[in-house]
Amino acid sequence: MNTDAASRAGYRRFLERHSFIEMNARERVRAVLDPGTLREMLGPFDRIKSPWLPLQGIVAQADDGVVLARGTLDGKPAVIAAIESAYQGGSMGEVSGAKIAAALELALEDCAQGRLILPVLLFETGGVRLQEANLGLAAIAEIHAAIIALRRYVPVVGVIAGMVGCFGGMSLAAALCTHLIVTPQARLGMNGPEVIEQEAGIEEMDAADRGLIWSLIGGEQRFATGFADDLLEDDADAIAAAVRKAFSTAPASAPAPMRSRQVERYRELLRSIDPNQPPDGESLRRLWQPRRMT
Amino acid sequence: MEKIQFDYPALHSVPQRVHVGVVGSGDLEVLLEPSADARTHVLVNTSVDGFEATWKNVLDRFFARFQGAVSIEINDFGATPGTVMLRLAQAVEGLRA
């Protein structure tokens, strides 16, 4: 194939893709669930919103930025929570956090009684909502606990598509997922680059250097170093298919040890790094584990 | 933060409720429901104070053309009048979906 034909084919493929990143939270939920099965819970018309933001002069969104829905995946009952990144940076407040935690806890009750509910989390969050402080953090802790309890029964599948990424306490929630799907546009990290620059100075990290940021915490790097299980292009159909595959291929009888249980392995990996000579993204990949894009 | 209310006469009922938009920078959320009393009610929650006259102009113009009896709540995060018009049109379009 000559380069013209190759670039035309690439262009056509690009045009045929349905961007998942460009969708809002509700559209993402719709794109993942089986068509026509979406049933939203605590939706905007229930008006369960943040009581704290208006006290601080901020207009509250009617669903507090989390879309919760029941539906099916390949005909099997599922529950999905999606975070709306355009509202307060996808931050977790008391209400939005409680919505996710409660959905996972209810799925846990069902699973414990033998009725499997497939849980999916669509992350797009800067972490805790600073205006709601400890209440948001408490909700995030409940989400962590629920994921750990739930994943004994059923894989918990997470997706980070971008462009916000997944940070703070919610990065731990993503790390606790049985199966994590990312795109090259995704970012996964505890402190966001802006926070690091603000706290430690621009010599430590230049948050405007996108190449640097993505080489350290971007989707490709997180996949290459083993912190994500699927690396996919920004395509809604591909992501929806990968979510289904994550449930159908997860080993039911003898599950591999969860990343969060491999404490010694990660201690070993950390010991291989000299903090005085921090590796760049490339050398970290070589140092840890090389993996290729699926 | 300001709350502003408007009232308009209406000619016909609407079949369902519609939700569009997001309370993101320069954007707004619109919750549209059938109204209980054959009139149109609009409640605007906005983070930007002092624009009541602008809201009135935008909404007067919109409800001069659309005459469904709806109860609308707007949660606004500094949207421009053009964006407000587009979101309202999108919500009304959702009535036909």
C-alpha cells in the first residue's frame, strides 16, 4: 500500500470512530450499555444535589455530576456509574461520592445473594471536591471499600478515557478495579501535574509540558508499566466491547492476584528506582515491564 | 449566586420531560418538565450576578416562539445568551424525541 492509500485508510478509520472522550457522562453510559436497556437512577429530575456548593456561591448540578444507571451488558444485569468531568472537574462531593458508593454496595448485596450485577466505573475526575472536603473523602473511602468487597464476587471494570483523567483518591479507586481500560489520552496519578508544580515548583514539574506529563502518567505509559489492562484508541464501540470482554474473560475460579495485593512486587519495583536519579518515562518502561498495545 | 424567576403564558401541553447540558464553565443545565398549570415557569440559578435584564431578553425572545406549558429550571455557570438559546432549543427539540 502506498502512503497516500495508507493515509486515506487511516483518515477513514478516524472518521468512522465515535469519540468516547467527546461524550458527556450520560452519553458514555448509553454507549456502553446494551441499546435500549439504560434505566437511570437518582437522575437530574430527582434533584439530589450538593447542599454545600450553593453555600459557597456555586450553582449545583441536578445530578451532582454522577450518572448512575442499571442496564445490561450482553444481556447480563449491570450497573454503571459515570463521572461528568465538565462539572467541577468531575470532583467527588458528598452526594456524587455517595451515589457511586451506594450503587456498588447494592450490587455487592445482590452478588452476595448469588445475583451477579456487573459493575462498571467510568472515571473522569480530579478526585475529592475541595469545597466538600472530608465528606467527599469519606465517600471516596466508601467507594474503595465497596470495590474491594465487590471484586471478590465479580470483576469491577474501570475506564479512564480522558481528557481530565483520574486523580487523587479516585486514582486509588481506579487502581483497585479488577480490570482497568485506558486510552492514550487518559492520565492516571495521585497528584495532578498542576498540583505538583504549585506545591514543589516548576523545577520539579512543568505542568504545561504535555509531552512530559503524558510520558509519566499518560494512558500508554500506565499500560506499558502494568497499571492498566487495556490500551484502546478513543472509540466508543471499542471501549464498549472491551468492557464486555473484561467480564467474559475474567478467570472466575482462580483469579490472578489483584494489583493491590501484590505489595512485595511493587516494593521491589520501587526499590529499583533511585529517587535522586528519577527515571524518565522511557527508562521506567524498560526498568519495569514492557507491554504492547492491544 | 442569584435566583431569578419568570412566567409566560402557554398554548399547549408537552408530553415529557427533557434534560440537557451541564453546569460547566460557560455552559448551563436545563431541566424541562410539563408544567402543572398551563403556564410556563422558568427558574434561573446563575453563578453570575446582575444579569436579570439579559435573562429577561433571552427568555422573552425564546418564549415568544415556543409556547408549550413547561416548568424549566436552569442551572447556569456563566453561559452567554447564545449558548442559553441553543440549550433551550436543544431541550425543546428533545420533546420530539
